[in-house]
Amino acid sequence: MPWTSASLNIGVACAVVGIGSWFAARAGAFKNDATISGVVCVVSLLLLVFVAYPIGRMLLAAFIDQNGAWGLGNAADRFFNADVWGTGCITGNVRCGVAINSMTLAVLAGGLSTLFGFALALLAERGARRNKVWLRILSILPVVTPPFVIGLAIVILFGRTGIATQLASEWFGIPRSRWIYGLPGVLLAQTISFTPLAFLLIGGALRLVSPTLEEAGQVLRGTPWHVFRTVTWPLVRPAIANAFLLGFVESLADFANPLVLSGNFEVLSTKIFFAIAGAQQDASRAAILALTLLLLTVGVFALQQKWLGNASYTSVGGKGDNGVPAPLPQGVKWGAIALVTPWVLLTVIAYGVILVGGFVKDIGRFDLTPTLAHFGTGFGFNFDGGLHLTGSAWDSLFTTLGVAAVAAPLTTAFGVLAGYVVSRHVFVGRRSFEFLTMVNFAVPGTVLGVAYIVAFNVPPLEFTGSFAIIVLCLTFRNMPVGVRSTIASLSQLDKSLDEASATLRASTSRTFIKVVLPLLRPAIIASTVFGFTHAITAVSAVIFLATARHNLATVYIAGRVDAGEYALAIAYSSVLIVIMLFCVLMIQRLVGTADLGRRAAVGT
């Protein structure tokens, strides 16, 4: 059975809490709204069990010394250690601490991915219509790419013996070096990987900006630049802030790219991995580093809230809206094109390496002899007495697709519900509830995987070794994307829509289903796509949870990379990319887009 008896225990607990929330609403809690009471109480229970509890168990190790005794002073000494917060690279020494390195990388990756994502969204949503198709396809490729692959492509291109390095040496006499190993390489890989996430969030917000407001600015003789600066830009600030926040925490939690490219540039995620799985096996040190990550996330979350403030970003109300989006100012348009062009070229070249690498003997050594041997090793089959799957990758592929099919809708459902109650309703503990939905995203996957093993290894919540623990880990790890994209979208929907429905005596649940949910299709697509693709491409969060019975694609690929079988790893990744692209396009087709009744722009 893929689900254990612990699943039944959780189901019973949710039912009990749901019944209790109904009685609480009848007693006056949550403004007598049983729907909101039930959502808040049940989701809070799940967050406490699958977020706060395992992380808390893991962090307790930070205050326990090697002898098993509690020691606050010892924990403080290790937290303020120079290996964590050292600024040696600034004062002239060789290295900075891992926290400084991680924070520098996260700020740069979050900023660059948001900048490129914003430029892509402008060209896709406000440029010529012909831009939309190819920009959407190209921008979604990094989302559906398994880990290690972008890093491997960059090594094959820019490593000491890489293709571009060899050409630069032969043509221009540029000496070969290892410049790609360190901050430049990791930042390059993360920028390529995280830009599509920013594009999905900001593009959805741009689609919800009311053209009527932009047309009003034009009627008042505002120049295109003035309308863009004073109308369009302020209305997409929540999405831009959310894109940066997610890029920041994604960079902090990224494991695959630093593992391949970081070299001597140490970051928190890999440092924690080696503290747990390496020769040190120091759970207390791993917990200290995990606590550092949480503090960094809290800091950027507070800065985001301060930047957004209490301003209103509503642009879609209850009135008719059939305006035409304002054209981009020429300076903004050409600036966006200048930003997007190098990203597009690098992405195309990297994926060219990936797609070709599976069909040649050894692209790493530039041996381009055509072959299908790598696909045969992973996905071979024969019809000797019936269909027999002989490839070594089939089991991990089927398990991975099953995990993604279950985790993605759960991620979206919990994320959209949590984002809705946070954005539209006021209740005691709302800020704490919102923070709890985000905290899991900041914890590195290696720590989260170990935390789940520690927390769910004994009854009554014994999930370890089961299919369920993988699904639960991925569901609550990816849930913040649904929360943030829902909040960003709802910030542009006028509350008068909800109030009009309530005036007609519709219940909260009916208002949510009939009025709000159809307008949240961009957020639903973003959350479902992210949940599905990251369930397939996750590695650090599940590398400790996968077993021989429930092996996963990324764990299989990691094994091939560790064994130096790059061609087989790239071949498997190519298969996953095709599968995920097909599934993502099907998700977009099934969910559809939010129809706001607007006219199409002439000549696009």
C-alpha cells in the first residue's frame, strides 16, 4: 500500500478539527463564517504537523551538544562562528562565511531572475502577439528541467575543457581557466533556472492590470512612459516583490547547481548536506545552518512587506472592462529586448547541448558519434513473449509521475485556499499563518528530508519509507508558490466582487467558487505547473526519502552524475523534459485563462 495507517490518523484529526471549527464559527469565531473557520483550522493543523513539527524537531539539535546535553552558549558560539558569518572576502582574506556567500548569491539570483522575468512578461503580455508563443515555450523550459542538467550544460560549455572554452582558446588565444566554478557559475545557472518562475508570476499580474486605467492615463495626455511608470508599474509591484522573494528563497534552498558548480564557493545548502551525509555527520551543525536560513528568510519577508506597505493594488473591479492594454514605451520595449536576448541565446545553446548530449557518444569529450545506446540503457524494452521494460530507469519514472500527479493538485488546493483566506479575511494569527505557509520554502531540501525522517519515523505518524512521505514533503514544500501567486492576483481584484456576491446572499464557499476562483486561473496555472514540475525535478528534499521500492527520477540521475555517466543523465533528463512539457501544456489547456472580457489590441 502506498499510504500508511498514519494517513488515516491525519484524516481523522482533520475531520475532528473541521467539526470543531464549525462549532467555533457558530460560537462567533471568524465572524460566524464556517467556511473560513474550517479552512484556517484544517490548513493550520496540516502546517503545524508537516511544517512546524519536523522543522522544530530538527532545530532542537542546534541546542544539544555532542554529549547530548542542552547548551545555549555552545549554540551561540557555533551560530556566530566565522565559518558562518565571516567577512574575509571583504577585508582581503580568501573566503567569506557560508551565510554571507548564500545571502550574496540569493540577492543576485533573486534580482536578476526578477529582472529577466519582468522583461519576458512585458514582451509576452504587452509586445506583439507573435512574441507570446515562443517566449512562453522558451521561458517554461528551465521550469521543466531536472536538476543538475543546467549545471552540466554550463560545465560542458564553459568548463576548462568546455566547448566554448576550447573555441575561445583556439580562435582568440584566451587561456583556459576554471572561472565558471564558484559564484559566477552558480549565479548563471540559477538565473537561467529561476527566471521562468518570475515570468509566470509577473505575467499573470500583468494580465490582470486593467487596460481602462491605462487608457485613462492616455486620455489625460500622459506619455506612454508616464502611464507605464505611474499606472502599470505600481500595479505589478506585489508580483515583482513576490517574484524576488521566491527567487531569493529558491536560491538559498538550491542544492543541485551549487553541488555541480560552486567549487570553493561554499553555500548553506551544500554545507548542510555534507554536515549530515558527509564524514562530519554533525546534526547539530546542520541545525545551526538551517536556523541561519530561516532568519535570512524572515528578514527578506519583512523587507518585502515594508516595501509593499498598505497600498492598494486593485485594478479589476465589478465594472465592465474591455479596454486595450497600453503599448510599451519604446525605451522600455527595446530595453526589455536587450535584456531578454542574451538570456534567450544562452538558454537555447544550453538546451541544444542537453538535447544533443543524449544522442551522441560523449558530448563532454566532444565525441559526437550518433548513438541511441544511452536511451536503450535507461528505457530499453522488448516484445519477447509480451512487452518487457528492460531499461533501468522505468521504475523511477513511473514512481515520479505518480508522486507528481498526487502532489501537484494538493499543492495548488492548499496554496490557493491559504492565499485566499490570508488576502481576503482578517482573523487572529493571520500573519503567523502566512509566515508558516512560507517557512518550508526557505529550509534547504536536505534538512527537510532529514527532518521528515526524524519526525515521522515512529507511530502514530510513521510515514518513513512510504509513498506518502514523499508526496507530503513535496506538497508542503511547494505550497508557498500557490500562496504567493494567489495573494499577488487577489491584490488586484476589487473586494466589491466578493461583497456583491455576499449581498446576493451567496455563501463564502459559493462566492469563492463562482466569482473568485475563475479569476485566479493564472495563479492556479502557476501553482499547478510549479507543483508538478518541482515534484518531478526535486532532489535535495527527497534524496533521503526515496527507497529502493520508491525510487525517483532525480535520485536516479544524481546517481548517474556521481558515477560520471553524464550522457545517460542527459538522456533521462531529455525524456523528462518532453514529458513535463506535454503535461504543462495540458494543464494550461484544462485550466484555461481568466477571461476578463477585454478587446484584443489592433495589429498584434
